[in-house]
Amino acid sequence: MSFRKTRSFSVLYMFILSAIFAGVISLVKVGTAEQIQDNDRIAASKSLVRVFELMEITPATTGAELAAAIEKQVRKFWVVEGAAGPELVSTQPSADTQVLYRMWAAVDESGAPFAYAFPIGGKGFWGPIQGLMSVETDFITIRTVVWTKHSETPGLGARIEEDQYRAKFRGKRADNPAAHRFQVVPDGTMGNDPHKIDQITGATQTTVVGMGKFLNDNFTDWHRYYPLLKQHFGAPAPANEPETQQPTANDGQE
């Protein structure tokens, strides 16, 4: 019997073929790793520029232009677990530091903040939804929303990305849900209520079940930690908003 017709030859052939394909895939991964990292950095930069509305982004906008705008006007902050509880730091923590929260501030030429941003997101219909939300200097009035990651259905849940829908958030309020819960209501019924946003018809799971829950969770976290940011900038307390208790090491943490 010819060796080519034996089971050993088939096994050897498949092993060699698999090794070749695995090697090609590994080479492609190594060769594109740096480009993927650059693309991720550019995407993150675009999100920060968009959420603070620092400049118009066009197909011709370069990564260097985005980086320059962020370097000039955006201040990055991390809330870390300190010896006496949560602490605000402005330099990226080491890998072994427990990071509790992220926040950003946009500043003018004098260094005074004109907007703040924080992460939003949670469970969508098909997977996690992630984004950023910016608020005015009262820490509560919403400026805009940028979605950075989702796998929702095009034409339905994915419409949360559309400018027309994102514009509905402007002027709404990211209040503490303990006092005012944010609601997703039937399309066309939100009116001027600062705590209501229209759902997307046909995307109930994305907007009502998903966004309607996780935004309140997001606002709870924001109100837990933004007093640290307010203290850092010496900002006045928001109008008609009671002083929020300073977070402690065990405050709301599981």
C-alpha cells in the first residue's frame, strides 16, 4: 500500500497544513498589531473629541490633529482605591493599582473646565454597549453622548449612533437616580421632561430594557465619584442639588 493512502499520511498532511495556516495567521497578527493599536488610539481620540465637541472631524482629520486637541483641552482622571478610600489622580495608574472609575474634563485656555465626561454603558440586546457622556459644569445637564462600542442591529438598535437620536439627550439631566430616575419612554412622548428620552421604535430591548436600566446605573456611579472632580477644580455645587456625600472605600462597592 502506498504511504499516501495510509491514515498516517492523512494525519501528517493535516498537521502540516494546520501548522502552515497557524503560522500565516500568527505572522498576520504580528504584522498588523501596531496598526490595530494605532487604530484603537485614533478611535479613542475621536470619541473624546466628539463628546466634548472640540473640533469638526472629517475624513481628512489626522491622528496628530486629534492628539493635539486632546493634549491642549482634555484632562484625564482616574479614581483609584487609596489608603483612606477613593482618590482622584491625573496620571495613569500602574497596572497593580485598583482603578474604580474614569473621568475627563475639557478646559479652556485659562485651564478652567467647561465640560466633564464619564463612561456610560451596559448590557444591550446583542452584547455590551459602551460610550461616553458629557455634561455641563453643573455636573448634571447633558451635553452629548458618543457610543464607542456596540453590536446592535443596523436600522434598529444601532440607531442610537445617529446624530438625530443623540441630539435628543442634549439638555436632559443626569440626576442622581435616588431622587430622579431617568426613563426611556415611547417614541415622541419625552417632551421637555429632563428625565425622559424617547425609545427607538422596534428596538425595545436596546433602548427600554438596556439603556433604560444601565443609564441609571451609570448616573449612580457618576454621582458617587464626581465630588472628587468638583473638589479638584474647586467647582461650586450644582444649583438645586444637595451636596453629595464624599465616597468612602466601602460606599456602594460590592
